[in-house]
Amino acid sequence: MNLWAGTILLLPLAPLLVAVMLVRPKALRLATGLLPLLPLPGVLAAFAAPEATSIELSALVLGLTLGLDQAGRVFLIFTAMIWCAVGWHLWLTRPWEEKGGRRFLFCYLVAMSGNFGVLLSLEYIAYYVFFSMLSFAAYGIVVTRDDEAVRKAGRLYLALAILGEMAMLGGFMLAAAGVAGLSMVLLLYFGMGVKHAVLPLHVWLPRAHGTAPTPASALLSSTLLKAGLLGWMRFMPLAGNEALSAFAAPMLVLGLGAAFYGALCGVLQDRPKMLLGYSSVSQMGIATAAFAIAAASSAVWEAVAALLLLFVLHHALVKAALFLSTGVRRRGASGGWVWPVLLLLSLALVGVPGTGGYFAKAMLESRLEQWGVGWAYQLLPLTSIATALLMARFLWLMRHEPGAYPGVAQAHVSPAPFLALSVLALLLPWGVLFVVHPQPLEVVSGLVTLKSWLPPTVGMVLGLIGWWLALRGLTLSWRVPPGDIVLPLEHALERLVHWPLRAPRMPNLPRLPQPDRVETALRRFSVLGICYLLLLLVFAVLAGALRGF
């Protein structure tokens, strides 16, 4: 095992080791101090590790292969940076001092391990194991308070996550059996699409953002939301070019539908984090449309995949920074920078010329024009207008509602992690362009046209008109409840559950004496954590032993 192979193995393993440290209260201070540092090896590996870096764990869970491919390297760059910034924010806010804080921290570390494992999984067994770990650990960082709204959001997320896991498992079983075709594409699309918030499985995302702590929201909308997209890029081609091409048109319609539907629902929100959740649905719709265009023809797959990676990198960094801004101080020496940086981030997300978002969108639109995808090429620029209206509404809501982090006085939280991540979000896409392309200035000058200026300009003008009307007292009276299309289904299920059933009553069984002391001891966090890790170790050993027969 060389140095870089050991680094790759350390990325998902180190957070689990730190999670074990939480069992001892005396080690809590050391564990929390490591939060901003744990993802740093990922940044080094993404920039410096050789292309053929991989490690095979043949004796663990039926054999796992971890390594770096081109897509995983780009994902690892922004994922590690975001986890560093969020860990820094957590270290400043110290949520583990609140009720249930250690449980949140444990789930946070397990989610970090699962996230890095997903990025490094080069085969579907490892991907499924780490994807499942990420899915269930994310529930623990969303459900942090004991109230009905939080529990409702958690139930919805968990139900869709389990359905997605089952669909994805079915797709991987078909892949293992060598059965390629449209059924495999559909299972993987909707199974991994739960994380990607595709229509109509997007309903969990706005609710989760509205109830989760600020760091959890930053992770949900940036790194965790991209895990499904990476799975599409790695494993959906296993279904064959014919099956991918057959589903490309419906995928394109669903992607563009999510882009406009998410923007419409987001404008009709009255809380900044809910709005940003719908904004993520909209932006991921654009990514879905781009993936559909790549899936339609194998001749353009590599070119579209490269542009899609640039778009995802930009969106993840910008959206994570925007979410962190909802929970930091906005006054004082450093807080005075929050508003100007927020404006720059909003312009970058809209795609105003001169920003990294403009470069990513303009490159994608120019490719669409070359490949003759006419109606998609006409609709895609309009998403900039929708995004401009969204960000104008977001800035208006941020002006009137300070950030809310449960149990923490936000007036004292430093904006330093937000500002550092914002600098990366604004500069890194241009850095990638200057490193990858031999003549970057010619590329930029060729993209700057009057046609490319028009949609962002129209969107900004409409946003300013909205601000002017709001300042004169005209407000939006319409609201879309978070969850939108799932609300009728929830009401129907509630009525069904409370429907009076005429069933015979079961006889009362004698109650057995409960060992109170044993039950109290087993409920302790330290005992549960040790039992859970021992159980994972036993399953891993058994799987390795069975594989030897």
C-alpha cells in the first residue's frame, strides 16, 4: 500500500474513528477540534494523487474497491472543501453542548464517512454500502429537535430514502446478473434520484432544509445532493447505450420541469432556507437535463460530462456558502462583508457574465446549440431568469429574517467559514478554466455575446422591480407549503390511519417484569455506539469468511 492508497482508505475511515472517540466524554474536545481537519487529506488527494490510485479490500463486505476516477476527483475537490468549512462552522457554534448534540455529532461523522466512501467507490457494492450509510446518517443531522415539524420532515425523508435504496439495490442486482436494459435505467434513475431530488421525489428536500440546522442544510444541498448524480455517471452506462438513449427524452423533460417548477415554488416561500431548498431542486433540474443530453448520444458523452462536472462544482460551493450565510453574524467588522459577498454569490448562481456560473452555463448552452437540441437550447437560458427571481426573493427574505440555528445565539457566530467558502466558490471555476484550457481568455471572449447577457439582465430587472414593489408595500399573498405535491397524499394517509376500524379487541396479556437497570444501561449512548460498531465488525468478518468458501 503506497501513500496515496493509504490516504484514500483514511478518508472514510478517519471519521468513524473520531466517532468512536465520542464514547468517552474526555475525548470530546479532541474529537471536535478535528472536525475542520478531517477532510483535508481529500483536498490533497484530489489535486496530487496519481490517476491510477486505488485500493482493493477483498476481505471486507464481499470485496470493496476504492479509488479515484475523473469524476470522483472533481467531486472530491468541492466535497472536501465544503466539509472543512462546515466543520469550522460547527467548531465555532459548538452544537454538542446542547441537548442531543453528541448524537448529532456522531451522525455527522458517519455521514462524512459515507460521503467520502461514495466518491471513492469504483464498483457498485462499495457504492451501495456507503450510499446507505450516508442516507441513514443524514437522518440524524436533519432530525435534531423534538417537535412535530421536524419529525414530519424526518419521516418523509426516511420513507423516500428507503424506497430509493430498494430501487437502487434492484438496479445493482440486474447489473450483477448482466441484465442490461430500460428497467435497470429506471431503477437507478429513481433510486439514486432521491438524493438528486428529481421530480417527483424532490418533496423531502425543502422540508429538510427548513427544519435542519444550518450546517446540515449546507451539506444536504451541496455534497449529499450530488451523490446520486455521481452514481448516474458511473453506473447508468452499464445499462447500455440503447437503454440510456430510450430514456433520455423523458429525463430531459423531467429535468427542465424541475428547473422551472422548483423556481416557481421557491419564489412563493417565506423562509430563506426553504427557498434555497427549492433553488437546489431547480439547479439540479438543469444538471439532470445536461445528463439527459449526454445520455442521448455516446458521441457527446465525454464533452457533456466535463461541462456537467464544472457546473456541479460551482453549484455545490455557491449553495453551501449561501446556506452558511443564514446562520452567521451580519454586523460588525467581519459581518459587514456578508451582504456584498451574498450579492456576488447570487449573481454567480444566476449566471451573470464575469462569474463562474456564467462560464459553466454558457459553455453548456453553446454545446447544446452545436448538437442541435433546439427546444432545450431555447428553454435553458430562461432558467437564468427564474434563478434571478429566486435570488432576489432570497435577498429580500434575508433582509427581514436573521438566521436561525436551534439553541445557538446567531448574533455571535463568526462569518469566517462562510467568507472563506465564498472566495473558493467565486474563484475556483475560473481557476479550473485557466488550468485546463491552454487559451482561457479566448474561450471567455467567445462566450460573451449579447444573447448571453439578455436572460440574466431580464431576470435582474424583474428582481429589482419586485424589490421596488415590496418596498411600496406590495407583498406576495400566495404561498406554496414545503412539500407541495406530497401534501394531499399526507392528508389522505392521516385520514386513513385515524379511520375507525371495527376490529375485535385483543386480550390483555400479562406484563412481564422489565429489568429497569439493564434497560437504562443499554440506552446509554456509549453502550449503543460500541454495540453498533461491534455488530458491523462481526458482519464484516462473517462476510469475508463466507467469501472464502
